[in-house]
Amino acid sequence: MSSASREKTLILMRHAKAEEGHGKPDHDRELAPRGRRDAKAAGAWLHAQGLVPDLVICSTAQRTRQTWEEACRGGAQTEFVEFRRSVYLGGSEQTLETVREDAGETSTVLVVGHNPTMAQLTSELTDGEGSREAHEALGQGFVTSGLAVLRYAGEWADLDLSTCELTRFHVSRGDRD
């Protein structure tokens, strides 16, 4: 198998801005109006960049589900979405294991999750490799509606620390109505 056929893309996305959690369980927090706009802008960016995940692995939290729904309204597409509690409850190690187990033969996977997990996983997988500009942008913080695009050459089951390159980091912000 050639390395070109093994080349994969992993997109790590932090959920959009959520409402304050006053009296509501964290898992049930919904997107704030700004979060809905930003998530829709993230979907438009994914579409414009030609980034179409074969699989989306999404945390079970309400705000992550709504982030992906709004991204789709903005133009993002996928055929398959899996909701995984491990992305909500787990840290970077559990999220990495979920990708290894769920990605199968896909070439592009997008994970919609939470911080600090998305930032830690991006740093651990890339270990400074890739675009200097992308790493500098990431260094400003993995804020809400942030997207890290990583390149990986290998089988998903072998995905491990320091095996990826960060090619792009983008923060999506939608227009005010």
C-alpha cells in the first residue's frame, strides 16, 4: 500500500460558544446565539476548504450536537455521525482511543469535542510538527469554534502521539444578525 493511499485527515473541532450553565447540568448546556452563528461559519469554512469528513465523532453533550447541526446548516457535510460519551467524559487518551476504534477505513475524520481535550490532543498528536503559522494560531488558544486540521499517514488503529502534522488552525466567527 502506498503512503498516498494511507494519507488521512483528522479535524479536531471545539464546540461553539455555549450558554452559561446556571442550574442546568453541564451535559445539557445549549449553544448561545453567538455559538450558533460561529458553528454555522465553521461549516461554511469546512465546505470552502473542501474538507468533507467521512465520519464525524461527536461528544454526546447538547452543545457539541448543536455545533455539528449548525455546521451542517453552514455547508458542512458527512455521511456518518457517531455520538460518543467517551469524547464528553474522557480526556485526550480516551478520545484518541475512540478515533482509533471508530475510524475504520475512512480517510477523513472530524471530532467535535471539548477543551482542554481538543487542545491537548492537537498538541500531543503534532508535537510541534507542521505549519508554523498554524501552530502560532493554535498558540493563541483553542477557543470555541476552533478547528485544527491534522495530516496523518498510516492506519487509524496506529494513530499515536507525535504522528501527525498540523496543517491548518482556524477559528470561525459568524456575522451578527
